[in-house]
Amino acid sequence: MSAAQKPATGVVPGPVVHLPTLYGDFTARAWTDQRTGAEHMTVSAPGTGLQNDGAGADSDGGPAAPLVRLHSECLTGDVFGSYRCDCGEQLEQALELINLHGGTVVYLRGHEGRGIGLANKLRAYALQEAGADTVDANEQLGLPVDARDYEAAADILHALGFHRIRLLSNNPAKRDRLQQYGITVAAMVPSEVPVRAENERYLQTKRDRMDHRLTLLRTQPVQQG
């Protein structure tokens, strides 16, 4: 059996429910990872129409594959709106684009702090406040720079019938890891949000040391205080 034919045996789906939100009407479903016990979630929409903004077509000119955002859990950004990262704003952007174009957000729990956990992420923040960047901080704690695994995400996509996708991400490593699990990434769709003073160094590090595709262009003027 090839990787592309691999059955999604690693995750157990729950019921599909209606999820009305600030960003539109979605369907939601929980998925339990049998390997780790983590409970992930998909938030999906059929799309309301296509616009010529780069998110509605494949780069190879073929039929548009579903738009997918693999979003790693980030309590500080997603819930509290932290500006130390771009996670919360990326999630909002993803929901808006998927409501428009169709597809799904796969919300991956257990990925906090690129897989090191909430307490260790805050320990890394303390080191960053002392001068380390996000890569060095993890290493100073004796932790991986990125400990995330995408096998459950690939299992979920296979179960949804999404064997070929457009990936809403700036991170080529996500594409490469998904393809190892038999998911074809037909196009990478940028997921860049405006740079803020609070997260500029963090984003520079992701671009320069983690190979993220970021322009770091400000689309809003810097506020002078």
C-alpha cells in the first residue's frame, strides 16, 4: 500500500456539528488521536465564492484543491490575542479565507510552543526578554526548536478525502512533512499578516533561521508614542 493510500486509522472522528462564528458559518468536528490522546478539531466551509486574491486557484493551473490551514494550538495568541507571535491573526485570516473559498482549518492541539508546551513556551519567552531569539531560547532550555508532528493532521485530511490540497502556510516544512504522509500539496498560499513591533524580531527569526516565506512588510504605519 502506498503512502497516498494509507488509511486514516490513527484518528477517531466525532459528529459533525454546525458552528456559527464571527467569520461565517462552519461545520466542526473533533478528532481523537489514538496515538497521543490529543483531541484535534476541524472547522470547515464549502465556500461562498472565489475572488482573484491568490487563494482560489492552484499554482499549476489545475482545478482548485481544498484550501487547508494546519493551525498549531497557541493559547496566548489564539485566545488572549498576544502580539508576541502572529498565530491569532493567522487563525482569523484562515477562517475568513476558508469561509470565502472553501476548505478546512485543522486545529492541532498539543502543538503549543511548536510542541514544547505552554509552561516551556513561557520559559522561552523569559529567555527572549533577556536577549535570546525564539530558536536560541528553545535550545537553551534543552528543547527542540520544532517538536511538532503532522501524522494526525495527515490522517484527518485523508479521512476527509483531502488527498490533494492548497496549504495556507508560510512554512515549507509543513508541506514536506504532509507529503511524507501521502498528502499532495498542489500550492502554498501565503499566510502572512501585518508585522508588529512586538513580533518583528520573532518573525525575522522564523524567516532567517527557520526558512519561513515571509516578506515582513508593514501594511500599517508604525504608531509613534
